[in-house]
Amino acid sequence: MFKKKLFVLFILIINSQVWGHDHIKQSYPSPNLKANEIVMIQLNAMKQNDQTNKGIEITFRFASPKNKIQTGPLSRFIMLVKNPAYSPLLNHLSSTFLDLKYNGNQAIQEVIITTVKGSVKGFRFFLSLQEDDEFKDCWMTDAVMPFKIIDV
């Protein structure tokens, strides 16, 4: 009986992980997504990044047009994310979201991640609500800045 329950639990876990991965692959900017949901999608994509850099590509989808001018094209963005300042985001173990702060059409989401190596790092996501054609009313990321976590 125990083995049967364990097997069912195992199947449920595997299916939820596969669903989560497929769900992220199909994610694109949408007016239905809130600012913190954009950050969640980007972090989950980077957490699941693979050798094809699919996670980084998904993250780039949610970069605002102004951000893409500075960090694009995708090949340049991949190099940027793999540099030492941002590489802790790749395949990180967990993330903790701090309070989301709004100021009109701007938002800041601070996140603490636990890296693959077990250290903790802070990242501040700056987002804006887009006003132009293709992404009208979509939250998108304008910038991401690492910040130091101070032990108290």
C-alpha cells in the first residue's frame, strides 16, 4: 500500500514539474500578468535554463523594448546573463519575493535567491507598464540590478 501511494506521489510530482516547464515555455507578455508574475516567470525560466539557453530566451521575451535596446539582441543578452553579476540567477535553488512597490506605471520587485552554490544574493527588478502598440498594458522588465544582502 505504501509503495502504491509513493508511486502515485512520484507521478504527480513529475507531472507538475513537466507542466511547470511547458507552461513557462509558452509564456509571453500579456496584459493579464501582474508585475510580480513577470518576475516569477523570468526567475522560473532562469532556474530551468538548459544548454540551449531556453530559460534565458524566455526571460528576454519579458524585457521591455527599452531594455532590449540596451541588452539585445538575444545573443548579447545571453552573454550578459552569464557574466558573474547575473549568473547566480541561472539554475538557482529558490527565490523569496519581498514586497512589491508600485509608483504609478512603475514597479520594483526585490528578490532574494539561493544560488546553486548555496549562497544568497539579492536582485532588484525594475518594471514598467508598457504604453505602446504590441505590448500595450503589459508589465515588462526595464532593468535588473544585483544588491548586497546585509546580515544583521
